Amino acid sequence: MIRSFLAIEIPVTVLKKIGEVQEELRFSRAEVRWVNPEKIHLTLKFFGNIEESKVEPIVESIGGPIHATSPFSLQAKGLGAFPHFRNPKVVWLGLVDRQQIMIPLQKQLEDQLEKIGFQREDRPFQPHLTLGRTTSSRGRDELVGRMEKYREEEFGEFQVEGVTLFKSELKPSGPIYIKLREIRLGS
């Protein structure tokens, strides 16, 4: 069994800026488990534990929609939080898709994956990058105050060229992500 997910990788330029913002947010002394910027990605589908024999059927089933979609751009912009900005459990960075390609593509991928036995997500897809998860309410107000100045901040625009199927190995030091397959858009 391998733990796996389908994602879009984020360029180093955006990840560097995310790391700088996380550093400033740490000064709030809020209790947050910050995601290492190197591990940040846009998850399109989390599979959980799957048989290794499922890798090829996954790649084959999503090939159609991915090859039919041309590369497109996303803009990383604005900090937010789930469930609400004033009560952050998950701190995230928003992704703006001016061409409106991302959500339809993700829906097509869900449709294809459902045909080979993967259950649909319960929640609607909201493109975002998880930066951290709070572990208590300590320091929350100061965290929200520091997040406020990044609410409309632009972190950079980038071109999405493909989708990657990752294997996730859980280690005491945190997860290690290993690329299993990279599928190029429009090819």
C-alpha cells in the first residue's frame, strides 16, 4: 500500500515568499503547525492508501482531461483561513484562476477517478495552499492581526504545466513526497 495524492507543484519563487510570510506570522507566538514551504502544493485529489497496482489506472484515467487542457496560469494571492478569518484553524494562501480552468479541470479529474472506484470529495473544491494549522487558540488574535496585512497580498503568478501523482511517506520528521508520475498539460 502507498499513501498518495494528485497535485500541482508550486514554483520556488512563490514558495520562498510563503516562507518569509510564515516567518513573520511565527512572531505572533500562536500555536501553529506550519507546513514546510518545500512541501506546499495544490492538492487536486487525496487518495489515501492505495495498492501500487492502482498507479497506472489512475494515470490512464486522468490522461484525457489533462492532455485536453492547455497550460494555464494561477495567481497566488491573499491569506485566508478556514473555517473563518477571525477563527483560523487552517491558514491558507488563495489561488486566483482568471481563465477559470482549474475548477472545471479538477471536476473532470474527479469524474474520471470516480469511474475507476475512487469516491468523490464531500466538499466543493476550493483552490488554496495550506500554510499551517492552529493547535490551540493561544495567540490567535495576534496571528489574525499579522495575517490581516497579507489579506490582499500578491505572492506571484505562475504557469501550470502539469499535474503530479505523489507518494507520501510519513516519517517522524514529517512527510516525504516522492514523484510517481508527472503528466504534462496539453501534450
